[in-house]
Amino acid sequence: MATAVMAPTTGLLVTKGIVRNCLDPDLSLVERCLSGDAGGWEELVRVHTRRVYGICYRFTGREGEAQDMTQDVFLRVFRTLKSFRATEGSFTTWLTRITRNLLIDNYRRTRQDRVTDSIEGQLPLLEQSIPSSSRPEGAVVMREKGEILQAALEKLSPELRETVILRDLQEMEYREIAQVLEIPEGTVKSRLNRGRAELARLLRRQQAAL
């Protein structure tokens, strides 16, 4: 019978020669999927669809395109899950990297159909400025604020937009973002500062125009 040994300082479990990160809650789902468990695939998609769609929508700004991209992401996951290595990061980080790469590829293919303003410009997260309200118009105000934020995000360059989305909207750690984008943490922070500044400038312009 195979034995399992827990490495006390790393949170890794070694069993049957496989190194498993026990701190990753998705690992059991990944193993079910790799074993051919159809229920495992359904659960994996259910758990992560909202997150993937959120990234796709914030990046593209189009519901239909975001839905198509979300399907493409999970198709890629289905085809490449065997390449996932728990020792190289969490499943969520791996999934986010796949999402990001597909979004960038899609952006490059369709960039001639898009117009991105060249602008220079700390994001007071728009959602934080939305007062909680039990009045019926509260939901309308929230939707309008969300639309303003989305319009401003679409005017950021792709590298700044993805950094702001991953940090301020998806709340990923700097280390995780660096793994997804395959850049140093210092570069992540630099892009985030620039993206926040430009986004804040855009939001001020839009508010002044109202």
C-alpha cells in the first residue's frame, strides 16, 4: 500500500510519487477530472465559470464575446489539464493564466476592430463609492456606475487593464498576478499604479461630463 507523507513546512503531500499541494482546494477536483470523472468536470466548470466569465467580460466589455471566451477557456482546460503542476502554483492561478492568454490572443486578432485611446493618468474602486441603499433606484445607480467603470476600463491599454482587473476586481495577490502575467512583482505594481491613475482620470472626466 502506498504511503503518504506530509511535509510540515510546505503543505505538500507526497503520495504514489505525486506531489500535491494540500492547500489548494481544487486539487481533488483536478484529480477527479484526470481520472475521467464526468461529475468532476461539471463541478470544476460550475465552481470557476463565474470567475472566468467575470475576467472575460471586464476585459472585452461584451456579454456575447465574454460567453464565447469563457467556453474557449474551459475547452482549453479540458485539453491541457494534464499539464497542470500543483508545485508551480494553485489551480486558480493556472486557470487565470489560460484565461489571460486567450484574451490577449483574441485581442490581437480583433484589435483592428477596436479603438483604444492613448492616455496617461489610484483607483478609488468605483464600487466602494456606491452608497448602499434600500431604495428601488439603488440597483439602477449601481448598474449605471458599473457601466461607467466598464467603459473606462475598455480605454486602458490591455496590459494595464488586465493588471487592474486581476488586482482590484478579482482581488488576486501580487505574487499570483506575477505568475499569471509571467512578469516580476515590481512590474505588476508599476502597471497597477499606472492603470489606477489612468482609470481615475477617466472616471473624473466622465463624472464631470454628467
